[in-house]
Amino acid sequence: MISRTSLVLALALCGGAAEPGIDGLLARKWEETGVRPAPLCDDAEFLRRASLDLIGRVPRIDELKAFLAKPDRAAKIDELLASPDFPRFWSETWTAMLNGYASAFNSQRDGLRFWLEKKFRDNAPFDKIAAELVAASGISSVEGSVNFILHNSVDPAIKISRTFLGIRLDCARCHDHPFDRWTQKDYEEMARFFVPLQKEDLPAGNSRVRDNPDRAGGPKPRFLTGAQPVTSRWREDLAYFITTSKPFSRTFANRLWYHFMGRGIVDPPDDFSLKNKPSVPALLDFLAEEAVRTNFDVRAMIRKICASDAYRRSSRHDARDPRLEALFAYRMLKPMTPEQLFDSLVAALDAGEFRKRRDSFIRTFVGRSFGEDFSNVWRYRETVQDVMTKLTLDPKTPDGSLDELYLRLLSRAPNARERDLCRGRAPAEIVFALANSNEFFFNH
Amino acid sequence: MRLLSLALLFALVPQDDLDGRLDAFGKQIVPGSDPAVARFQKAVATRPGKIVLRDRIEKSAETLRKESERDAVPEYFKARFEEVGGALKLRKGQEEFRRLLIEDYKTSKVEIDRIRPMVKEVADNMADTPEINAKLKRYLSHPATVDALYLRDLRQRSRPDIYVILKKLGELFAQGEDGKFYIPDARQDLAEKFCKVAGAMMDASKDVSAQLGTVCEKLAAFDDLHQRLKKAGSDPLFACMLLKKSLDNADINDIEPAIQKLRGSSDELARKLPEVFEETPKGKVLVEKAYDGVAKALDSYDRARVKVGLLRDPGRQLASRMRGSDARTEMFRKMLQSDAVLALLDVNVGGEEADPAKVIAAQIKKALSKDADGKYRVLPEVAEEVNGEIKDPVRTAEKEDRGLKIVSMWGEKLEDAELREIFTSRYGKFEVERTMKEALSIRSYDGLKSWIEKHFDKSGSGFALKAASKGEIETILAEVDRLEKESKKNDLKD
């Protein structure tokens, strides 16, 4: 009796000469570890997943119907990548990753987001994006990338190491890392790359960031690989060392994988360490090599991942086990970001007129900052639930059939039990229940 | 054709696309028979080559920046004056500059002369111990201190310039080298939000003032309050003060709720208007319970009028210095000339805090005690703050004096006696310094052009390396090699 995984592995490896791709490498790992993966998801679930991952919202009902009539997945991925919503959503996700939701030290968050959106729209290679962020200089209102450095100017070495190398140097700020290779000296030498960094407040507002070569004196910095700068513009040299390093390609590949699968091959994705090894090392190596081979082409990497069976694994599996999750035997459930949740509600309810409430919704969702004055604690603050209720109970709630409401919100038809439960209920009630269900809240 | 493309290298490629300009330059290099130049040409197209060259370019730009700073004072005078027979004479077209400067100088002098004796009295009577008192005494005794205090801080409060508005709105703009302000692409979204809030306020205050004006026209001249209200009723600024509260704690990133609240307040005001007045044979009068609220609103309005009065001119100046004529820029021009919007900016000008003498008196009271022996002493709780503010008084004073000497050397050559007085005074030094600072903050320096001109000869066939620069190219190539070698260390240590 040939097991299913053996068959998958045999198919993946057939031909001999070709290197096994994502699915072949996973199949090999499953075979080694005796793991049985979940089945593949259906077309509707694939579309919901890909739409959320690429353009940040569930598919509209017309998009769903069109895809189900002609389920060409590769063409759909291309279509989503070509949508203006792709660079918008990816710039929002990356801005949150780079600068969070607040602005600090005169940084302009929307300036960074705008800059990233243009980069993703132009399909700029990711190593170029990263290099420009690390070595950013100019005026904050003109050069969006500068706002990354401004926001993280207290200790850029920490943020940059986490974001682009997946390395946590935090502990090494004060002492040698207790569980990893990093010493306090490593941190200090890395931090020295930012010594020439000069922030200047301009008379007419805004800030200018530049490296002052006069400050590039004293002992030279040293990158975590041992490389030392050659020019006096240390950040520029650092950007080069980072983006040509192996940790960078691994981290880039791992972050993309994390985005689509809900779990990194190294997880969390900013914690590559001696104690936290990749769960499928060969897969990480393969993706990192692909990143280098494609010159860090974000869209090419996305096509590769989204075309894999790994991306199509169902999130339903009879055994929920962290070990299986680490081997990507089933799809992780990903909670929606506030942007995804709002845009999905608007798409599902055809409620374009709600767009103006987007900022308000996101801020409510993210919550108030810890720095807020809490002397007025009993003041009423709107909750996410309130906002969602307003959206779903608006008089313009779609008044469709039960099937249509399910397709709009959950991208699937109701099952027999659900039909039973919904019998006699008003559309507004059904919409409210579905919009507040876990199935809607999660990307699965 | 080749010559044209050389010209285009500097003229057409955007200044910020440095990599593009480097590529264009690389293609125009004539390697000749020199293998090092041929290698250099190849290196320009590579990333390490670009990094090393960008370093050179930045250093060239830094040299230009320093030269620019060094030449800033001569440039200031040469732009406004011409040398005629050893003296400097005002250039044609600079008459308005002269008029405004003299006017501002006279006003400043009056204000500085008011605070000088106050500061002197404290300096003369400061205790000598502990050290903070002696330090403050040295600071306050220096002749530059009063002028610096006034010109750097107090003047902005009584006679604000565009920078007080830019402190609130500056993050929306970028400034071109021509000194004009524009809304960069990256700030358009935020600018739109500002426009929405300001537009909503302008509309709402216009609506409310129209309704209020009609009612107030029929007000009886019952007492002072009624007379003030009659005058204020039709002024959109008064309406703005009534509505402004609805924008309290508004977040510019989340403006829709604030706009809704503003519209709600406007509707509510219109609805409640009939309840505030009652008819009498001599006309409408306020109902008793509305007196306090109206009196408070009129007081805020009076304060706002003073503030807005001070901001109108800078607002107009900033509006006239905006570049472009697209709808959003036009809206900003309109906003900057609207009393309601200027009031919304909540700029700290006017009022009690605008009187330099009152501010100085308040600061003395806050920081010093006058003890039984008649001596002033720094209060212990503010000693650290005072120490931070005055830093190193001797060094600061020396710096001020050096700057004054340089400006005075030019000032003494001025033919115009009034201008001569200005430019040999600390006021003149401050004026030059302020103008220079703005000019230098917006100037960009083309380090690539300067570096190429230093090392290459331009000819019809392209850029040929100057013989004297062979060493520079070899150094660059060695650095490129070293950078590539360093980048080979591309994995983590074990």
C-alpha cells in the first residue's frame, strides 16, 4: 500500500533532474516525520484566502461567482497582483510592521506608507526597498523612506536587525545574549553604523535626515557577519551588507511565507536564533535561493508560493498540533488585520459609502495609545463591536437570499444545519451573525 | 547629439535619481587606452561602485554646503546691495525690503528698550553663590542677552511671521529652493484631511454667522454686552469661536467624527437661536440665562480677534508663497486667509503672553526669589532647567559677538545711514542669520556635478579623465574591491 504522502513525494521528485519545489520539500519532510497533511481547500476558499492575502479583503460576490465559473488560479493571482489594491494593502501591512500605528519623533507614517505603495506598485526589488529604508536620507515630507529611520531613530540597529535579518539584538544592548550568539560588543559595533546619522528640524517644519561624514570618526562599526564599512557613509555600506547577506534572503523568504501561511518556517519571523531553528530547513533554503535567483522580485515570489499546494492546504485537520503547524500540514488561521476586516465588511456589504469611516474603524480597532491621558477613564469609548454593529445593521444591509448572504460574507453556501438555523430570520440578523462569526473574522 | 546628451545628464535627469544620473555618466565616460578608466566605467554600473561614488558625491556636496555656509553673509549683502565707489548701495527693487526692515527694527527697538532695564536690574542684583546664580548673572550681564531673548522668542509672540503658522502646518509642506512651499505627493492625503476640517469650519461659521447676523441686527442696544454682540454677530470668527469646541480633541487622522460633531453643533446652534432671545418693544434682547455664556463667548472672540489680527499678515504671506494652482493648493491659500482657520490653528500669539515686558516679569517671578538682602537667587526647583537653558554663557556670548562682528563689517560699508545702524546692531545680525538659515535649509548641492567637473574633462565625445585624477580613480577602484570583499562575509558567525 503506497501512502498518499509517498505518492506526492514520488510525483514531486519524478524526472530526477529537477529540484523538488515547495511541495516536494514539504512532502519529503512529511514522509520523514510520518505526517498526514490536510486536504486541499476548494476554489471558493482559495479565492477568499488569496484575496485577503493579496488585496486585503474578501472577494465581492461578483468576483466569487466569476472565479467559480472559471477557476483559473494562476490567472487570478496575476489579476490580484495587478490590482491597485495590492500595493495599497501591502504598503499598509509593511507600514504597520515597520512603524506600528503611531508616529514618533516627527516621523510621518502616511509618508512612509505612500512611499511603500509606490515601491510595491512599481514592483521594486525588495533588496532595493530594504537598502533604501536602511540608508534613507532627505526631508521627511518628501522622502517617505526617511520616516522609517525617524520613527526608529532611538535604536535603529535593533529594528533593522529584527526586520531585515530576523535577529533580535535587544538583550545584547545591555549584556551578552544568554541564549544566542550575540554579544554586547556585536550590538555596539552594529549600532555604530548609525553614529553619523543626523536629524535636523527644519525652520519650516519637517525633519531632514542625513549622514554627517564629520561624525564618522572613531572605531569603525562591524556588521553581524564581520563586514566593515569602506566608505564614510556607513549606513549605505550597511544596507549593502544587509541586502547581500544570507540572513536577509532567508528573512525575506520567511516573512513572505509567514504572510501567506500564517506561520514562519522560523517562527516568530524576527527570531532566527540558535535555539529557534527552521522547522523545514530545506524549504527555507529553497525559498531564500529563489529570492536571490529572482532578484528579490516580490511578485515572482508570491506567484511561486500561491501556486503551491502548500498554500492550498485546508485549515481543517482532525489533529490540531503545534508540530503539524510547524510542518505546514494544515493552514493556520490568521485573524484579520483592522484594514482587512473593514475592507472585507465594505466588500461583503457593498457599502462603499462607509469608506470614510475607515480611519475611525482602524483606530478603534487598534485602540488608544498607552501614552493617552487616562484621567477620564469612564468616558465612553466606542468599541470595535459598536462600529461593526453600525456597519452591519445599517438600513442598506443587503437584502439577498440566504445563499447570497453566505456567499457575500463567508464565500460559501450555507450547509443544511445553517439553513435550518436561519429559517425565518431577517437578512439583517443573518448579516449581523455572519459578520460577527469567527469564520468571517479569520483568514482560513 | 553627444553634446546634447551631456547637457541632458545635468539638466533633465531628476536631481534625486542619483543612480540614474550615475548610469548616464558611466555611459559617457571615454575610457581611451587606460585600463583603470575602463574598469572604473564598469564599476560605475555596479552597486558597490555606486556606493563608493555616492560617498565621493556626498563629500563634494558637503564641501559645497560648507562653502555655502561660509559665503552666506556676503551673499546676503550682495543680493540686496551693490558696491559703488567702495560703499554698498541698495539695489533697485529692494526698496520694499528697506521699508519693512526699518519699520520692524524700530518696533523691535522700542520693545527691547522696555525689557532691557528689567533684565539689567536682575543682573545687577544677582547673588554670586551658588554657581548657578553666578552663571545666570554672567548670562544676563552680557550685552547680547536681551536682544537674543527678544529676537529669538518674544518677537514671534507679538509680531509673528510665517514660521509660527508653519509650526502648526509645516509637516504638510515641502519647501523648494525658490523658497516656495508646496504639498508633496506623500502629504496629499493628510492635506486633504486638513482641507476637509477647515472647509467644514469655514462653511459652518459662515452659515452660523449669517443666521446670527440677521438676528443680531435687530438687537436692542440694551447694554455693553448687547452692543458687543451686535457687532460680533455677523462675524464668521465669532461663529467659529462658538463652534470651535466641537473640534476639541479631534484627531486629524480620524476626522469624520469631528466633522460630524461640528455639523451637529452648527445645526444645534441654529435650532437654539430663538431660545436665546426674547422680543421687547425696543428690539430683541438676550434672555437672562444666556448672559454668562454669551459674555464668555464674546471674551474668547475678543482674544481671538487679537490673535487672528496678528496672524493675518503671515497667513497672507504664506498663501502667496505657495507654489501651484491645483484645487488643493488653492484651498490652502483660501484657508490661510480665513479668520476662522487662523483661529483654529491655536497659535500661541497675542494676549498677555505677547507683551515682552510681561513675559520677562513672569519668567523672573517663576525662576527667581528676591531675598531679604535684596539679591535675586535661582529657585532650587528650577535650577536644573535654568542651567540647561543658559548652557555656557561665555561661549554663547563669544559666538554672538563673532557673528555680530562679521555682519558689522558689511554693515559699516552701507551708504544708507538707517540701514547702517541696523546692520551694525544685534538686530541686523539676527536678521541676516534668520534669512541665511532659511536659505541654507532649502538649498541642495549637486555633489555629482561638482565631482565630475573636478576629475573629468567634458568634450564632444564624452567625459575624459583628467591626468591629475588618475590616483582618485585608482583609489575608488581599490575601495570598490574592498567593499566587494567585505560583502563576501555574508553569513553569520558561528
